[in-house]
Amino acid sequence: MVQHAHTSMIVLLAAHGDDGLSVAVRDSSATVPSFTGAPAPTSYGGRGMLLIDSVADRWGSLPLTHGKVVWALLSGGMTGVRRG
């Protein structure tokens, strides 16, 4: 289950060979994400940006006329990842 901005979303993934992966999510919400630290342990949600901030080399957002794109770059230096 994905809990999101209560709008439709488009998810784009781009592999960069052994250099990593780009992830971008576009939605219709004008609310810009921010990372303010971990939520309370008893919170139902609010961990999405914590996860992104933990695993991404860089991330950010781009405001659009009708929504935004949130993007993240993940390095290809993941050891122990099994490739099929």
C-alpha cells in the first residue's frame, strides 16, 4: 500500500548502469516535502522523507504549475545486492 498526497501520481525510474538509480514522483499536490527528522515512534505515517533522506545521495523537489516532482538519486555502490 502506498499512502501519498491524496492525488494521482506518476513514478519514473531510470537505471544508470552501475552508477545508480534515479527516482522521480510527480503528483498534483503543491505541498513541498521537507525532512524535519524522524516522526514519533507511534505515528501512523510520515516516514517517506526519512527513508529517502537515509538512502539517497541527493534529493529535492521541483514545483510545477499543477503540482510538483520529488526526485532522488541513489548511488550504484550498493554491496550485497543480488542482480538477476
